[in-house]
Amino acid sequence: MTVRRVALLTAGGLAPCLSSAVGALIERYTELDPGIEIITYRDGYAGLLGGDHLTVTPEDRERAHLLHGFGGSPIGNSRVKLTNVKDCVKRGLVAEGQDPLHVAAEQLTKDGVDVLHTIGGDDTNTTAADLAAYLHDNGYELTVVGLPKTIDNDVVPIRQSLGAATAAEQGALFARNIVAEHSSNPRMLIVHEVMGRHCGWLTAATAAKYREWLATREFSGFGDNNERSWDVHGVYVPELSFDIASEAERLRAIMDETGCVNVFLSEGAGVSTIVEEMLARGEEPKRDAFGHVKLDTINPGSWFAKQFAGMVGAEKTMVQKSGYFSRSAAANDEDLALIRACADLAAEAALRGESGVVGHDEEAGDVLRVCEFPRIKGGKAFDPTVPWFRELLQDIGQPEGALVPSAH
């Protein structure tokens, strides 16, 4: 197919890959065919619906490599679901009676776009799938190729989503200072809340990265300057439930020994229980355009801390969230390599007219390929039986017998 104009957009929450992915796509298209015009819609699908875009100039192409050094997105994000007509009307993105998918299709046609690249998580790319299906069914000649962004690493069937590795590394960096707070008060309970609505991968990987750093430290042994006080004492993810009483007993023994308890908690762990409690009180949790409970309005970390504080005999409790710190970082070397590989294939696939989401396909031997849109889903569960996580639990003394598969 002949490609004259390519459009890019980033959407959903931030991840340490958006800026770099935009830069990598600009660089790759410039290498393949500098005559192809590139535009970027501002603020994700909101910008697409409103026709708000920037044109990438020759100067922008020359400086695209600089985008690899930054977090965030140079073109802005938003959370918009094109099939949620009511929400789009309420936010003034379309008029009453308009179909957002039709509005988006017409805008892409008006802008002369041949290829649309969506850079986002499962919500962004399932929305891209809805748009691609609409375009195909209604005779619009346009290719849609997505790049999988999510720090949760929870996109089916993608092995590793862009930005997840950096987020784990940054969460571990955040934890270095937060865990030091164990010395700020006697019998201190520290809850490090990590992002992860349905998937505990980021929490587990963050704890593993933190303990990698811990293993490089040499402690004086004076006072609480010892590895036990600085260690992780519990890791809780949505995929596994646990017996609160037995865990509290184990953690209380650690509190008696060290004067502190440090736990890493996925924000999705216990959400179903919290929501059930709210509904029983007649309260309805706030939800976003995709129907997800707004986790910042129910504070899972605070709920967890409240459950455990008395049971472990904590005098003071601190809940700290690393999510915004982690997701706003610039991509690390591991992610940069993955971003470049995915961006290269995305551009090449687009020029062939092949739609889908680029990533290592777990259902096809982990080959880097364009995964078909109908196969893209969110909520991929973390496998808590992987050896590295089981070893982590054993190392910190969290018995596997206290963890049983949940119905999550």
C-alpha cells in the first residue's frame, strides 16, 4: 500500500516508554521513507475526535532522539473509550447523537491519514481494535498498529509490555528511601503500595529489584543498620489470597524482632473485598470511562494497613505509593531496546498494511510479531508460581502454605 501520512497518539496512564516510543517511530519512518508525513494527535483519542494535531517538522525529526531521555508523553494522554458514547458526549468530545467511532473515522479521513499508531495499554489497544474493526466494516482504507504500553505487564498475549521493566526498577529506587522510614518511629509498619489493578507482576518485580539492590549493600550491624530491618517482609498480589490471622502472627514476630515491618502491596490486592464492604454500606465506588473502580478513591494501601496495624502491634503506620514516581520515568536501557525493536516492526508492518499490536507473542513461542487485534485483552494475571517469585517468598520467610489461589 502507498503510505503518505502517518498519525501517532498516546493514551491511557503514563508509562516509561511513551516519549521514547514516539521518538522511535519518528526515527524509523524517517529511515524508511523521509517523504512520509507524520502527525501526532494531542491528548490521545480526545485529540483525534477534535482533530487537534501537531505536524512533525524536519527539525522535529532531527531532534527525535532526544525524546528517549524523558518520561511522560510529548503529545499528551487521555482516557477515552470510543464505544462509551455516553461518556464521550458528557465530556463534550462528540455531540449528542454522534457515534465517536464514526467521528474518529471521518477525522482520520479528513486528515488524510493512511496509518494510525496507538501507543497505550489494553484499554487503548482494545479501543484501537474497536476502531480498526469499524474502519474495516465501513470501507475506510486505514491501517492501525498499536504498541503495548502498561507498567502492570498485563496485556494478553504480550510477554513484556513497554515500560514495565523501567517501572519495576524505579519502584525499587523509590523503596530505598521509603524503607529507611522504618527508623523514624518504634514499631513501624510501612506499606509500599505498587500500581497493579488486576496483575501483581509489577509488585513482585519491584520487590525482586529492591532485594537485588539490598544484596549489594554492606551493613555495619550497628543498631538497626542490618539487612533484616531493611528487607521486605511481605509481598501481596491480586492473584493470591492469604490468611490474615496467620500472616499477622508471622509479621508480629518480625515486628518484635526488628521493630519494623516492611511490605510491598499491589493496589489491586483486596479491592474486591473493599468494594464489597462499600456496597454493603450502600456506597458506590467511583469508576472511570472503562468501568474500572478508581483505585485512588478507595485507597487499598490504607485499608490493608488498617487491617494489620493492630494485629502486628504497630505504633505508627506509613503508606507510600510509588506508582506516579515509577510510571513517569524515562525508559531504561532494557526498555529502550524493546521499544526500538517494537517500533521498527510497527513501522514496517504498517507499510505492509498489517494491523494489530506489536509484541512478543506468548501464544506463538514468544516471537516478536504483529498480534491480531481480536486477541488483545487486558487483565493478564501474573503467574505467582514462577521460580523467581517463589524463591523471593522463601527468602523473606513468607510461607507458600499461607498463600492460596484466589478467585480473582
